[in-house]
Amino acid sequence: MMRQYELVERVQAYNPNVDEQLLNKAYVYAMQKHGSQKRASGDPYFNHPLEVAAILTDLRLDDASIAVGLLHDTIEDTDATRSEIDQMFGSEIGAIVDGLTKIERLNLVSREEAQAENLRKLLLAISQDVRVLLVKLADRLHNMRTLQYMPPEKRTRIAQETMDIYAPLAGRMGMQDMRNELEDISFKILQPEHYKAITSRLAEMQSEYSETISSISTELTERLAATGISARVKARLKSPFSIFTKIERKQIALEQLSDMIGFRVIVGSVEECYRTVGVVHTKWKVVPGRFKDYISVPKHNDYQSIHTTIVGPGRQRAELQIRTEEMDRIAEFGIAAHALYKDGASADLTRIEHESHAYGSLRSTIEHLTAGNSTEDFLEYTRLELFQDQVFCFTPRGRLIALPRGATPIDFAYALHTDIGDTCVGAKINGSILPLVTHLRSGDEVEIIRDQNHMPPLNWLGIAATGKARAAIRRAVRQAAAQRAYALGEHVLNMMLDREGVSLDDSESAALAEALGMPGKREMLIAVGEGKIGSEPLGTELATIKGLHKRRRKLDLPVADTAAGWFALRSSDLFRFRVPGGQKAGPRAKTALAQLDFHMPVAISGEGVVPGDRLVGILQPDAPLTIYPIHSDALIDMHDSDVAWVDVRWNLSGREGLYPAVIAMESVNKPGSLAQISSAIAACDANINNLVMRMISPDFHHMIFEIEVRDLAQLTDVLATLKRSPGLSAVQRASTREAGMISTLEWDGNVDRRHNDDQR
């Protein structure tokens, strides 16, 4: 066990002005509080906070951080209190210990909602003081180093949690050495066979290529010295987990991986970094496409270096990282390398943000994350924004935009501004118009093409790679769906009011909404439009508020003339119908009306009807009651015909199902157009039953789809999504004539291409 004076000496090695009294007091207090507590290994519990403090001294942190390392478990595991810590060590140290205590109680691999809330708390604590993260990482690192003493099940859970959360956070803060160790220990537990195979191969390589490594190091040092560059060359092998991820990403065997040897070349200045590149490229052959300049464009975690891969002696590939001493220090310790922690100063967030782009970026990201409206958005945004490698693209004016790998122009547009993303309809990449699904690469210049009338379709969720873009798309889709539902609900309510010849003032609207369990009129109308509130309860509550009970009872009474009352047809429980008693009808229609009874067969017109459609029934002698949607063009031809028009309403009574509907559109004739339409329909959760298409010109197809939907709201969503899809026009519900074409192979004498579920 490390003694008090040894801990003080470790801090004095980098901070001569160490507060010995603070560290001694924290040492004694923590040792007394933990007393006889034991860890799973059987060692005294106090060993753990002492080792955490030692790790923090390796990071060269300030006195307060070292004291927190000693005290971080006292509130959680002993009878110590926050007020006691504040009184003895100050409120600054007390706040950090308290923040760590709350984090200790988190279980980041629990149910998804709990995981989101726990991660939110962790990030908020980090945004208040970065030392919360640094102490927590040191705590997790020591726990991982002693994880072999834990039960197997708990060992696996902690390793997965470390791989998912803490290792990426260390990487985000530029603490690459700590990230590598956390990942390698987790990898050993989660994938023991892969770990054993890779470490065995690394041991063989270290023995096999020891002469090559020594030769390259010596020759490189001598050649640089000959040109006046004093350099320090360090050879290393890549970490097991980084090798594993590369194998997985490239889908190759371990034996095929040829660049597992790396060299760090440390020089005195930025100018010497670029001169070193010239020396290296003159001496050895360069592997094309492996040169990266992170000095001119640093990574998001402040990492700076020049990477290049050469073919050295024995045709062995080796990666060189060329950097200055300051860059090497930041690459190793990340945010902990900043001068703030050398003098024992207190945490100044403004100063940290100025010195560390990584922490400033993290705090900005956390502000967006914690403002999320849903668990789904928060978790996805966090994983995508915090834990992704990046590419760097430019606007036409030279603004640099950092995006995760796999990002598309959609992500680029939303990174600029939400309004730009919402109105994006296309993109020029390096001057050429390319599809929005194109993956961006570092160095691309991206220009967004906009249309102010455009709104993002739901299928963009499968294209976007950033959490910000996906959250914005979901929000826009929800808003558009809510607006459509509101309009539909308003239409339904207005139809009822018109039929009864009444109106609602603001107080009556509020009362109606309250009676239906809604907070306000808008929410009520949206619920009506979405089908959450049926027409029956809406009509009942409306009748109560407007005093329409007597009229409704009179309408509902059975009467001798069946054409004057409401009936539910036994042949189909989907509809209710009524023929107004005073309707004018020809002789044949009167005969049909006389035959109207509970057993009347029902037929549906070819274009289909879906719940939410306003319906009309056409009754002719010796024919079933045929139900049409109110927009059907077939009704135009019947306007002056000798038929009876029946007022038909839906009578679903809570039953759910899928209903056929036919839609038509014109599509640009290009590869992938059918797949685009299918994806858009599938994104709205609708199913395609059949389709007919024909070429109307060399550049365009006319297409008719028979789809299945739940209701009018979903059908409206499908039509709206298709209308926003590039390359489509004239999107609408099919006419009666077009709907009839879905069941034939011939169209105007021409053989059409016909697809159905059996042929796909």
C-alpha cells in the first residue's frame, strides 16, 4: 500500500506547490472511513481509492482531483456525508465527490429508459466539471484492472458497460492510452478467443520483426539527424482491440493484416513534422491512400499528428505518426495534458474550453443531448454523436464540418442548420449532383440544394447517420403527421356541426376536449384525425354539450320506412347507412329502397375505401349496395342517374384491420426508382399488394400501386411521403378507371409490366 508521503512525492514531481496538508487530510480521512472494509480480492478497500489517486497523479492532475480520488467512495460506501466533506475539504471537492456518488449508483446496462436517464445524469455531471469524468475514468480503470475477482456474470456486464460508455468517453477526451487499456481489458473478457489469437500473433511479430523494428528506428533517427532534425523514435505494436476492429471492418483474416507495427516520431516543431515527412517518403515507398494530416485539421478530441504508412525492410508495412512533444503529450493524456492541471489551479470551465476543443465540443454536444424530447432520440443521439470516428467536409465558402463516418449530405445539411436539413432536396459534392445517400469523405466540398416547400420524408431515417439529423427528421415527420391529423380532425368535427346546424364557441370547444380526456381543442382534433377518438364518442359528447339528445333519439328510433333510419348491415359490420326520407328518387331507385333491409349485400368500388373516408352508397335494383369514397370520379357519371344515394358511415366499433387503396403516380425512368417508391411506402408502414406500370415516354413511367393501410391518416402519410420524394409527380389516389387496370395485364392495347407478391 502506498504511504502518505509517497503520494505527496508523486504529486510534487510535477507540482512543486502541492498542498500537502490537503492530501494528508484526505488520505487519513478516507482510510479511517473505509476502515476494515474489504474488496472482492480480499485486499483492504482503501487500496482502491489509493490506486485511483495514483492513476490521477500519472495524469498530472491538480491537488483537488487527487483528493477527490481518495474520497470518491466515502459518501457511497461509508457513513460520510456531503456536508461533512464540504466542511472539511471545501464545497468544490464536496460537489465533485457528490457528483461521482450519484454516478456510482447508476446501472448503465439496465432497461433502455433507465440507461438513457443514467447516461444523461453522467453527462450533466461531466459538463459541470470535467474532473468528474477524469476521476470516474481513473476509478473505472482500476476496477477493470482488478475485474478478475468479480463473478463471471458481473464481469461481463461491467466489461460491456466499459466498452460502450467509458472507453469511448476517454477517446472523446483524447486520452488514447487509457482508452486502449480499457478496451483491451474489456475485449479480453468479452471475446477471450479472439483476444488470445491476436495477442499470440503480436508476441510472434515482436520476436519475428525485432530486427526490422530496430533497423527502421535506427535508420530513421540517423537520417533525420543528418538533415538537422533531432527526433525521438518510439516503436510500438497496435493494441489487440484496434487490430480486432480493423479485421472486422475490412473483413479480412488476421494473417492478412500487414501494418500492425507503428512508430511515433517526436520532433521539435510543426515545421520539422513536415520536413520529416519528406525524409521518410524519400527513403521508403509509401502506401497510397494512407497519408493523413491531422495537424492542419485536428480531430475532434484535439489529436494532432501526421500519419503515413511505408513499406520498410522485408516488405513489412509500418505506420508512422509524426508529431511534436506537445502533440504527443495531448495524444497520450488528452484533456488532462492541458496546463490548467500543472499548477494545482481550480477548474475554470471557460479556460478549459478555450484550451481544449474536445471539452468545449463535449459540453456543446451535451447541451443538445440533454435537450432531447424522447428516450429514443437521446440514446441514439448520444451513441452517434459522442462515440463515432469522423470525416471532415467543407461548405463552398470553406466552413469546416465534422461528421461521423458514413454521414451523407442529409447529415451535412442538418449540421449546418435544422431548417437547411428540413428543406434539403439535393446536393452537389465536389461540383457534381449526387444522390443524398452518398457517403461523404474527408475533403469533400458539399453544396446543399434547397426547396422551401419541402419537408423530410420518414425514409430519411435509414439514410441519416447523425443523431441530430435523425432527431430532426423524426420531429419534422411528427409535426407534419400531427398537422395532417389536425386538419382531418377539424374536417370531421365541422361535418358534424354542419349536419346538426350548430357551432362551437371557445368555451364549448374546451369543454368538449375535456369531456374526451384531451387537454385542449388542438389535441382533441389531432386525436380525432389519428383515429384515437372515434366519431361515436365525439358525436355523443357533442350532443351532450349542445343539447341534441332528443334529436338523436328520434333519428335512432326504428321506423316503418327503412330508408329513413340508421341500420347496421349484417352482411358487413363495417358500415352504417341512411337514406334521407325526403330524397328524390326515380322509379327504379324507389324499388331498390323498398328492398333495403338488414341483409342487403355490400360491395366496395374498385378504388377502395379506408377508415376516415367520407362514404357514399349507390343503390340500384337487383344490385348490392356499392360503397364509394366521396372523391370517386364514378359518382360524377351517376349524378343524374336513376339511382339512390345512401349516406354511409363507418361502424368499426374498435376493430382494426388493413384496407386496400389504389394510388397512382408518374416516375422518372431511372435505375432504382421502383426501389425508392417501395422504400417510401414501407417507411410509412404500408404494404404493397400489386402494381402496374407502363412507359409513357422514354423518361417517365406511369405507375399504379395497390397498397394496404390502416386508415386515411396512414394513406395520407404515404401520399405526402411520395410527393416529397425526388423524381415523382402527379401522386394521388387512383381514379376508378386506373383502379380497374390493376387487375389486368393489358392497358390501352399495350402489355404492361405487372408485379405482385408472388413475382417479387
